[in-house]
Amino acid sequence: MGFAKELECTNCQARFPLGKMFEGCPRCRDDKLIANVTVTYEYERIKNILNQKALEEREPSVWKYRELLPVEEDQSIVSLHEGGTPLVKCKRFSKEIGLKNLYIKDESRNPTWSFKDRYCSVAISKGLEFDVKTVTVSSSGNHGAATAAYASRAGLDCVIFTMGFTPATFLTLMQSYGAKVVPVSTAEGRWKLMERCVKEFDWYPTGSYTLPMPTGNPYGVEGYKTIGYEICEQLGWEAPSKILVPFGGGEGLYGIWKGITELRSLGISSGGPMMIAVEPSAGGPLDNALRKKLNYVEKVQVKPTVAFSIGSSTATFQALKAVRASGGASITVTDEEIMKVQLELAALEGLYVEPSSAASIAGVRKMREYGQLDSDEKIVCVVTSGGLKDPEATRKNLPKLDTIDPEWNALLEFLRKAYDFKP
């Protein structure tokens, strides 16, 4: 038996039974605000079981934090050994930007190479307890791939609504896992079709379809908490001063913040980081809401970006709440800044990440340049996915390679012209 108690509105604190609740809180909803609901637990009972020693003795995994996840029965757990990803301390890149304690939480080490695996493992495990038969999501990238993989693992049908511009790598992943992929001409059109399928066919959503603010699957978001748990444990049970997260809808940022807050309230860890959302262009949904001091997130015009995975026109209420509650902020980065730092990180630290993931690294560089970071503070950047998810974006920024004959002078000339390199 699990420790999940009920669902609670993140805005008005109204409480609801644990169930298939995917459209946010109905009590405080209006034409501008849709507040997320979140899972609460029997924390006093959990305090008698979980402590630093107990957790350190368990194998690294999302499910080592079993008591703080919403799945009731062990036999419902759908896992591909997600979680337990490394926290890498940067050396050369840190030195270049003048930081002594910069860490990267590398989520590309998950089974489908993104942090969405944590979300989908928990969401689909909970779905089995609801006896679902078909799962669905609207995605042009990592969320779709992870949903397809975990649906396959669970033996469930999967339908993914996507876009025509979705990179071939993502389409290949989704279809290879057996998903029925449906390209749709408009982003909102995907959500409308998905909503109708949820309501008419009782399909189980692993993502959002609500407007003007997304609400998502509250059980899946619990999987993101484990990123926060791991960061604290990997830093000796002390949270960093700031965590930078690539920001689209904001479920990942909220989940990380919630996880760290829970550990602190249980007396397992100390400290509370400022949550920094990194958006791919000025005027993003969170940036807009913070500047206008809104209590909701307005829909904004989407701008084309190489970081398409986080190029969102809207965001969740819970993300806005987490940023404000943590004393955090939003910072925006350009495509040029993202692609520059993607190659720098690969060349200096051996970490090749997706452009959307590189946004957090571009954000930390920008904050340092603006004098917003002290050189000694502990900072964690979350990178959410690996670079091979979208290699064509990188290829455009690399030198063209011409084939040479196996001659010594040809080699020397090639190195000079292509790389300005003299052996």
C-alpha cells in the first residue's frame, strides 16, 4: 500500500480524491487561470521510514523514493531503470565563465535519453492502477518518445499527436516503440483532438490538452521530483543555491522544486534553491507573467527557435508558483547563445546535449555575465536530453568536411583550412 493521500489544488488548496483528474482544479478555474492539482502524502508516516541512511542504502532509481510516489502496488510499476543519473561537476567550462561549483544534472542518461522517462514511468504505472488500455500525448519530441516506450513496456496501446516539423529522429523513436503517430497541422489542433479522445474513448493522457493554461498528468509530475531528490543526495543532502531548468510548460521545474521542498520538510536535506527558468526567447510565457506580475500565465505568440522542445506559448500555474515561492526568476536566451554553448559544453566537458537542454547552460553563462551569480555558490544546470535527438541542428554550426586523398600535405592543409589547426 502506498502513502499518497489526495490531490490538492496548487492555488486554492481545495482537495480531491486520487483519481483521473487531468483538467486542473474546477473550484478556482476561470477564463484566465487553470490551477494544477498535485499529489499529497501521509508525510508523518513517511518520516518514520525515510531518512538519509535508508535512502543511501537503496539502489539508484526513480523508485528508490517509492514512499513519495503515487503508485499503490509494486506490481503496477512500469520501469526501464530510469533515474540515478549523474551530477557532473564542470571543470573547464566552469573556469571559462568564472564559477567554482557548477554542476550538470545529466538527464540524457535515462532509457530514452531524456528526463521525460521519469514522468512517463510514474504516469503509466499509475495508469495501470486505473486499468487504462490506451495512452496518449501531444508531443513533437521527448515526451512522445518516452510515452511510446513506457506504453510498450506496459503492454498498452499508444497514440501520439505530433507536428509536421517533428525531426525524423523523434518520429523514428515514437514509431519504433509501436506508437500510432498522428501528425497534425496545428499545435492547438493536436490538443483538441487529444482532448476528444480522452473524453470519448477514455484514453489516458500523459500530457496536457487544456487551454489557456496546461494542467498535464499530476501523477507524471511526481516523477520529476526524483531529480530534486537526487541532486540533494548527490550534494551531501544540501540543496544548491540555484537550479537552472530549460523551460517550456514548466512541469519539470515545478517537480524538482516540490521534491526538494519535501525532503527539507521531512528533515532529510537542508537548503532551498532559487528556481531559474530558462526560456528560448524574450517574451516567453513565464517571462511575460513575471514582468506583468500576473497570477496566471498569459498565452504568448510562439517564436521559431532551435530549442523547439521548449518553444511553448503557455505554461503551468504550478511553475509560476514554484519560481515565485523559491525567489527565482526567468532568464531568456537566444538561439545563437544556445548553439554556441552546446558546442562549448561538448568540446570542454564531453557532454553533447540537445539544443533545448543547452538552454540551461546558456542561461548560467548569461547570469554570470550579468553579475547575478557569485563565483563560489553551488549551481546546478539540468540538461534534459541528449544531442543526438536533433543532430541536424548542430550540423548546421559545424564545418563542412571534404574528403582528402591519403597524402601528408593534403592532411596538413585540411587541418589548417577546416580547423585552423597546426599539429
